[in-house]
Amino acid sequence: MTIKIYPDAFTQEHSKTVEYSGTLAALLAENGISYEYKQPQAVSFIVNGECVDAQDWSLVSVKDSDAVEMRVVPHGFFAALIVAVVAAFAFTALAPKPKIPTFN
């Protein structure tokens, strides 16, 4: 199974591929990455177009027929910056435009 690794949630081109067969949790463990599913994670897994909750990583085994993506998830300052930019864009795009009266 080929897992495509992306540097962030927005990039369309993967930066690396990994050949792997087994559970998502075992993949992390084999690469020295520990996690606790109750905390925000630094990565997310998308299997066949569906995001897999961290609590299910030990249950989900990937097969050769699966399409798997691993994406780095921004946290801290960068996450706050992204949320602020998206919120500002949404506010300006969705805010009603003031009507300016015209005098003839």
C-alpha cells in the first residue's frame, strides 16, 4: 500500500510516499511517533476519501486497494493564523454591501 504524505492540508502534490501494510497506529509506532487520541494530532489520515478519527487509528488497517493520504495539520500560531485569514475572508465576502443612494 502506498501512503501519500502531504506537507499540509492545502497542498495538492504529495511530498513523499511510503509503502506500508497494517494499521495506521502501527505505522506511526514503527516510525517512532507516539500519540494520544484525546489530544489534537499533528497529522490526519484520509482513507478512501474519508478522514479517520485518531481514536480509530489502531482499528483501521490499510490494504493495497485503499487510497491513503497523511496530511500535516497546523497547530498553534499557524492554525490561529489560518483561521483568522479564513474568517476575515468570509466576513468580507459575505458581509452585506452598504447601499449608497444615488441622486439624479
